[in-house]
Amino acid sequence: MLHPSYSDLMAVANSEVEDGEQPVVQSRYSIVMATSKRARQIIAGDAPLVEKAEGKKPLSIAVEELYNSKIKILGDDEEE
């Protein structure tokens, strides 16, 4: 089981969306794609953005970064 849950991660990712706007994250797929992309960046040598990352797997670090709002998922109309 993933902790935090997908619904918790979706709530964090959509926390900056104003009422009436389309949510940035609408499915688990978006969470999976974003965290896997970040995990690949960590594997390639990017520094983790959270403390106590030593000994954790790259995907766990990426999930923690998303949950702590250290990374953000951009919508289709936004550029990286």
C-alpha cells in the first residue's frame, strides 16, 4: 500500500487550483507518471529535495517530495 494514498497526493497536487478551475491531476496515472519521472531524475544524479533521503529508494523520495509540495505537477497548458 502506498503511503500517502493516491487521494492524498492528488489533493496536494491540486491544492493550488482555484474553485471552478480544472484540477491539474485527475487520475492516478498523473501521479504515477510524475513520480516516476522525478525518480528517474534522482537516479540520474539530481539531489533529493527532502531531508533524510539517505537509504530510501528514488520512487519513495519522489512521492515524499510531491507530498511535501517540493515538486509540482504542471497542467497541459503549462510549461516546465
